[in-house]
Amino acid sequence: MEASFAGALGVRLGGTLSYGGRVEHRPVLNGAAGRAVRAGSGDIARAVRLSRRVGGLALGVCAGVRLLASGAASLKNRGVTKGRTS
């Protein structure tokens, strides 16, 4: 998920990081094509918008699948199969 977000936003993530004085070496995501995340450049706001859009799309897909499944189950329970009624 992180790699796809890095690619979509055109930024580079990972590499050598320091958290609370502890250094971590992580794989670089989107290294060749991405640029470093810059404070104040709007990268965080863009990431939040992308995250909300992906979440909304996932919710829509799940709701659509659920509606299709419940509609098919309803038809099956009423005995409707392939355009015929029992």
C-alpha cells in the first residue's frame, strides 16, 4: 500500500530513518522516480486526499458487491433463475 501511494504521489519513502534516536534502514519505495517529501509542499494534504478517495472507492465497491449479492440471493429465494419463475 505504501509503495502504491508513493508512486501515485510521486514521492520517495523509506531509506535510512531515525525515530527517537534509533536508526532504521528500510527499503526505498519509488526511489528512482520519486522526490523527497518536503515540509510545507502540500505532500501531506495530497496524501490525505488520496487516502480518503481510496477509502471511499473501497467502500463503494464493497457496498456494490453487497447489493449485487443480496439481490441475487433474493431472486434465488423467490425461485427466479435465468429469467424463469418457478
